[in-house]
Amino acid sequence: MSKILVIAEHLDGKLNGATARAVSAAVATKPESIDVIVLSDAPDAVAAEAAKIDGVSKVLTVARAENAHTLAAILAPQIAKAAVGYSHVFAPSTTFGKDLAPRVAALLGVSQVSDVMSVEGAHSFKRPIYAGNAIVTVEVDAASTVVATIRTASWPAAASNGSAPVEALTVDATLPSHTRFVNLQQGKSDRPDLQGASKVVSGGRGVGSKENFEIIYKFADKIGAGVGASRAAVDAGYCPNEMQVGQTGKIIAPELYMAIGISGAIQHLTGIKDAGTIVAINKDGEAPIFEIADIGLVGDLFKILPELEAAIG
Amino acid sequence: MKILVGYKRVVDYNVRIQVKPDGTGVVTDGVKLSANPFDDIALEEALRLREKGVAEEVIVVGIGPADLTAHLRNGLAMGANRAIHVQTADAVSPLTAARTFLKLIEKEQPGLVILGKQAIDDDANQTGQMLAALWDRPQATFASKVEIADGKATVTREVDAGLETIEADLPAVITTDLRLNEPRFIKLPDIMKAKAKPIDVIELGSLGIDAADHIKTTHYAAPAKRTKGVMVKDAAELVAALKQKGLL
Ligand SMILES: Cc1cc2nc3c(=O)[nH]c(=O)nc-3n(C[C@H](O)[C@H](O)[C@H](O)COP(=O)(O)OP(=O)(O)OC[C@H]3O[C@@H](n4cnc5c(N)ncnc54)[C@H](O)[C@@H]3O)c2cc1C
Ligand SMILES: Nc1ncnc2c1ncn2[C@@H]1O[C@H](COP(=O)(O)O)[C@@H](O)[C@H]1O
């Protein structure tokens, strides 16, 4: 039977919602147990949140001053030690998990299954390649540890009705000093988090400038949506990088996605394939985004957005 | 200082990949191949560091089949000093690629290794992190800004929360994100010059690494297709449609 270790992602003392999504993938693997590991300088609050996730057997905390920041070079040796006895190690496929999990895998001497979309069996998974233009089934040799990152947009967050025990763990790993955290510039926003939001409004190059992007924020606030952007909009400096949606940005699955002044390049579509309803507003009726949009509206965004606000009331 | 650059050849990012009807792979015959976009950025960054006097030599590395030569010549034409071609007919996993890079590192002793954050064919996003682990050196993944001074790299990384800056002692592994730089175009005279630059060819089998792959791809499928929906004529119709779906 499988025993799964899920690596918790957290920031500023709060558990990231991607962790509960990784737990859902763990549940789908039908294991004997699912343990969540929290590495932090002060893990208690995060551990308490993790303990509530349905399906979790126990939460392990590794409290060390060095774990104050999520440096893969520091965390990986501890996780590799803690992973002994587990058949699977899962991490969310966020920048945190993508940075860390391969380092753990290499220490365990195995390759990794990146971006698990579905679990076909304890050692069989589906994942996207070529920006999601092909889906492959992979089989991991039953004798080796499965290290995988979980494509968060493919999995709902497991509910929080549980009460798993929390155990402190001491891992005997010497940690390097060659990598040091300097700072994190976080975009401060009161809007719903892009990766968890049920509605997302995204602007593209068609929005035209940083100042014009206000019209996107304003509309998003009107409907209580998170705000995203195409790579072209980020590159042009209209908005910060953490807003980018797509192959090299965030992969999201909101119930409603509105693409405004976005042409619909495959790299962008990769990020929104799992959205419930996709709405496209574009002045070019031939834009590829209309090929996949559930509802399309051809026209000038600067005219349409105010009209939409008025129509919503 | 030497810089080793990963320079993988992949299906061009503009190609819309088709899955073979029998599910055994994707169609690659006659499809345009190019440098992995992230690797062009890796090479550009290495060349800039050389132009700044931080590095003396830039070496592009390709692991792949015998016909990789023309691809490596492009890297040389862009400005790399020389190329290493690790030859193998088999597809290599990220772990094998990392083990291969480690062997080259032992020989070349670079101060910096710059790889792409991901290869856009397998979309694995693993090799740089694995290499850093096996080498027991720092990793600075998803880099959007790199500064090298006093034996260390200060790297700004694109993370979900925003921009993280870390400091890494050299030697280190950096993986590139798209906004790190804009790669230069190859100029015709440089293509001529590149012909005289050396390409070392090494058989993967001669490196003595474990290249066993314990993950097997058993089936390829086309993704679920989203179909074209309806067009509405104005804002009022759009709001009505969204209200009907319970989305507003
Ligand atoms: C390796 C790689 C990875 C990439 N990753 C990503 C990624 O993660 N995310 C991503 O988004 N892109 C990514 N890209 C870039 C992608 O290929 C496209 O270049 C990008 O998505 C285009 O952004 P856009 O649609 O905003 O701009 P454009 O393609 O320029 O489209 C702008 C659209 O706005 C419309 N428009 C203009 N003015 C108006 C107006 N007044 N009203 C209404 N409509 C208007 C135009 O008709 C046009 O369709 C990647 C590319 C590569 C090579
Ligand atoms: N076969 C290869 N040849 C050269 N570089 C490679 C190869 N495989 C991986 N790399 C490097 O590793 C990066 C990440 O690849 P991956 O982990 O497969 O997504 C690429 O952008 C390259 O820089």
C-alpha cells in the first residue's frame, strides 16, 4: 500500500490553497496514509490549518530557523530524509513546488512526474506536454519512489473538516549556507487570489497601457473577480509578472474567465483550458480566442466594459 | 569563468502539435525544430555576462541525436565559443540530462550553468533543479534578473507571489524565465564564422552514468477540446447570458 507525503506550501504563516489540491490528488491515489509535512521556522499555525484538510492522516512539522524562507537548497535535503518510508512525495505544481520537488527527486535518485492531471493508479498518471497539446500517460517503476507535482487547476481543494494529529519531526540533515534569501516583493492586492478565484478577468495587449489597465481592475472589482493578464501585457509593463496566465504563468480554473483584448495564443490558452465558462471580448472577430470561447463579443473593450458595468447595474 | 549553457532542440513553439492517431507519440516528421526558447535566453544571458567581462568562455551543450550539429552551430553563430554534443539516439529524461551535465561540469569546472526553466516539449521543468541537487550547489530558478559580483549571483526570480531575490555563491545553476532578456538575432557573417568553431562530440554511453529511465510514457492522447460557443451582439446580451448561467 502507498504512503504519501505531501509538502505543504505556505507564506506569511498561512497555508496556501494549493496544498489541499495536492491532497486531493493524494486521496485519488487511494493510499494507506497521507501525511503533510510543514517546514518553517514557526510551523504551528500552518500545521493547524493543514491538520483540518480531509484525508490527512497526520501533519509533520520541521521547525528550524533556516526554514524561514522557502529555499529549495535548504528544504530539499530535509524532505529527502523525511521521505524515507514513503512511496510517494507530492508537491503542488506552483513555483514553490516546481522549484523544490525536482531537487528532492534528484536526492532520492528518481525522475519526477510533473503536473499530474489525473491519477490512473498508484504508479500511473496523466500529464500534459507540449503546452497541453498532448496528454501522456506515464507509468512509474513500482520499485521507485514517486515524486510528483500536482497540477492544481486539475484538482479541487480537499475540504477542511478533519482534525489530524500534529507531530514534531527532527530531521538530521546538514544544511548548506550557499544560498540566501534577500527579499520578496509581493504584489499587495485585496482582490481574490488569481489561483483560487472563482472569477477572473484578464487583460491583454489590447488594453494598451498601464493606465488603461485600470479599466480592467475596475470591472473586475465590480464583479468580485481576480485579475490576470497575458504575457504580452506583462512584458509591456501594464501589470506585474505574478498576474500572468498561461504556459509560463499561472494555470487556473475559475468558473468564469473573461479574456479582454487577448488574441488567444496557445501559450495563453494552456493556462485557462479548465475554466468553466470562457468569455472573450476582442475587436477582431477573427481572433483565435473566439475558437474556444463559450461566449464571444466582438467590439472595442473601451466601449464594452463601461456598457457591461452599466448593464450589470 | 566558464559558463555552460543548456541548448536543447525542440519542436518550434509556433507549431501546433498533433498526436499520432495510434497514440504512440506526436507527429514530429517534417515539423520545424528550433532552440528551446528558454535556452536562447540562457545563451543570451551567458553572452552578455561574457561581454561584461564576467565570463571568458561560453559553451553550449546539446544532448541528442547525431543530427544535432546544425542546431549547435546556431548556438555558435549566436556567439558561444564552443559546443559540446553529447550524442544519444534515445530521448533523455531530466534526471539523465542532469547527470550528463554533472559529468561535463566535472571536466569543465564552470563558474555558472545556465539552463532554461523548462523545455517546451516535455514541459518537465526539472533538469536545473536536479543538477543543482546532484552537484550540491545553489539553484536560482525562473530568473528574470541576474547580477554577478564578488563570487556570487544575485538573482531575481519570478514566483507566484511576486519577485523573489536570492543570493547564491558560485558556482551555481540558474534557470531562465522569459523576461530575463531578449535574445539577439543570428547574423549571416556569424553563421560563416561559426563553421570554424569547435564542437566536441561525446557518446552518452561513454560518460558512465546511469541513464535508466524508471518513468515510461505508455500513451499519448489529444487533449479534450473546447468547442466554439456562441457569439453575442452587445453588452446587454452578454450580461443576460452570464446571469442565465448563474455567473453574475
Ligand atoms: C515559450 C513561450 C511561453 C509563453 N507563455 C505565455 C503565457 O504564459 N501566457 C501568455 O499569455 N502568453 C505566453 N506567451 C506569449 C504568446 O505566444 C502571445 O504572444 C501572447 O499571449 C499574446 O498576448 P496578447 O493576446 O495580449 O497580445 P496580442 O496577441 O497582441 O493580442 C492583442 C489582442 O487585443 C485585441 N485588441 C486590441 N485593441 C483592442 C480593443 N480596443 N478592444 C478589444 N480588443 C482589442 C487585438 O485584436 C488582439 O487580438 C508565450 C510565448 C512563448 C514563446
Ligand atoms: N537534451 C538536452 N540537451 C540540452 N539541454 C537540455 C536537455 N534536456 C534538458 N536540458 C536543459 O534543461 C532545461 C530544462 O529542461 P526540462 O527539465 O526537460 O524541462 C532546458 O531548457 C535545457 O536548458
